[in-house]
Amino acid sequence: MYLSQTILPLTILAAAAVRASVLDATPDAAANNVTAPSITGRNCSEFYITVDVSAETEKLNVTAPANQFELTDLVTTLASVNVPMQSLSTGTVQLNATYKIWSQLCVPTGFTANGTLEFAIHGINFDHSYWSFDGPGSKYNYVDAALKAGHAIFTYDRLGVGRSSKPNGITEVQISTEIAIAAALVDKVKQKLQFKNIVGIGHSFGSIQLTRIANKYGNLFHGMVLTGFSTNTQGLPATTAGFGLEIASQQNPLRFGSLSTSYLATGGIVNDQQLFFYAPNTKLRVLQLTENTKATLTIGELLIQNPVAAPTYTNPVYIVTGDRDFIFCGGNCSVSTNGSSDLLQPSKSLFPGVSDFSTYVAPNVGHGINQHENAPAVYEKMEQWIVQRFQ
């Protein structure tokens, strides 16, 4: 991985006493050196990072749909139960490519070089703004919670999402490419900036990526917090159907009109509510904002999104999922199964080498944790877990 030749002014890092030899970046012309005005002690910079990727991707046995009719047929097949399905992959192929990844680093005032960095990976239907939902000062804003706890936080738009590069949505935007990008970003942070601990924070598909990063790179992170996650697959067929997936450029031509037909979007606000929200504990305004700012997914991501075991990973793991999570618990995470008190605890099987493993079932919360009214209480649990282990 390399960063472009333009050097990003790092005044915020100097002020935070983080010693960086050089952090080269391409500033976002509209958002370089942004300082959020509404929260005391918050310093954020937005920039592009150019990443060289070498990854082994799946040679998928699908093509970009010619129209919605073809896409709906594919989704119906994927969502069907007990229906024999042709192999999705015909092997692997080596991908070597270069991408621009939109990134943001926020640092609290008084941050020191031996502090903790949270490295956050968003899930499907969102971009980086999942972590700063509703803006600075909002109770839904996880970035604010991390800064309040004294941690720096790095967020970014995953490949194919937001302001990051949008290559072929079948052959390139796959989970193997994305974990290679995430690992490269972490490596660059470690090379150029001094943090005592780096904790991976994931939501949903971002949490799945963390399991695969741990599988491939071992203890890359000093700890991991997986939110909106479990190994339970009960709700997945209904989820696949419930997305109501449409070709993104047709679903919202104004926002996604330039994308190829390998890029998809949820059908609308009804689909968002069904899969991401527990209505009694959220607000209609928040649901509407989620729909208005939602992001895309690709066919490559849709076809390959399973977690994998990480036998060489030994650092702490914390799983935080709402009790009403439809996607990962079928709508009830508090069900006991096989001797476990809830559906989160069996996820320990992914981390056989981890001794510090714990879970938290957040009450009255759906899959989109950050969009619920008690998000601050969930954030407090997460930050307490991090502080207790890495302060």
C-alpha cells in the first residue's frame, strides 16, 4: 500500500502529541482538515488513501444482471430454502489493483502517543457515517462516544461505497479484497502513527470482515468488538428476501445513477425498517434519515459474506448485538440454545484461542444498533470494555 505524494497537513495529530514521521494523503477537496464545530475537544481530518491490493478473489459464476428481472431471479434463488443451487464459484483468481479509499481520523484533545485507536468498519446499507450518524453532538454518534472515552477513531468508506473507488461489483468488490484493504490501512497506521493499542470495531458485514482479518492476519488488532453479529443463520434467508434488492442505479438514479448493474440497493424505507430497526425504540425521523443516506452493496458482497474461524487469534473479543436483531438472530437474540443463554455465546467457536471472550445482548435494539434510542447506553458498554483492557 502507498499513499499519494500530496502531504496531508497533520496539525491535529501534532496537537494530540501523536508522533508521525510522514502521513501522505490526498485531501478531499471539499473536506480537508475538517474540525467539527459542535463538540469540544474533537479534531477530525478527512482524506483519501491510495491502496495497492493483492488478493485472491472468487471467480463467481454470475454476471451483472441485464435488468431487474434477472436480479430478482438471483435473489429469489439465494433466499430459497432446500433448493439445490449451482456452485457460486468456479475457483479463485489473483487480483492486483489500486484503489482510493476515503478515510477519516478523529483525535480527542490531549490524546497521547500511547493511547488507543478504534478502527471501525461499517456494514452493508451504510457508509462511514454509520459511526457518526446524525452528525456531531447527536446521541446516535459513536465517534463522539469514542472521543469522549479518550480514544482516537479511524473510519472509512469500504470499497464500492460512499466516496471510495467503485470498481467491478462482481470480480473486485468482494470480501477478500476488502479485508486486504482493511489490513493495509491498519498496517499504514501502525507504520506512521504511534498508538499503544488498535481495537477493531465492526458492524454486521464489518464484523464478518473482522473474523476474516483475524483468520488471515492473526493478532493484527489488540482487541475486537463485533456489533450486530452472531453465528446464527436462522434469519438469513428471510433477510436476503427482505432487502427487496434493486439495481441501485434504478432504485435511486439521483444518487446511484452512475453505477453499474452489479451495484444494488435496498428497495426502500419499508425494507430498511424490517431488517435494521426495532420500531418501539427508534424514531421515524431516524428511519427516514437512514433511507436518505443509505449506501449500496454489490453482487460480490451479497454472494460471499460468511464469517470464518480465527484459530491463531488470541486477543480479547466482545460481541454486542441487539436482542431484536432480525438479521443475525431471526428477531430474538435472547433465545437459549445448546446450553448457551443466548444466540451470541456460540460465536466463541470462531475464536478457540481466545480466553477473554464476552457478549452483551442490548435490550430493545434491532440490527442497526446506532439508530436506536438507547444507543448511548450501548456505546457506554463498548467503551467501558475497551477502557478496562487497554487504558
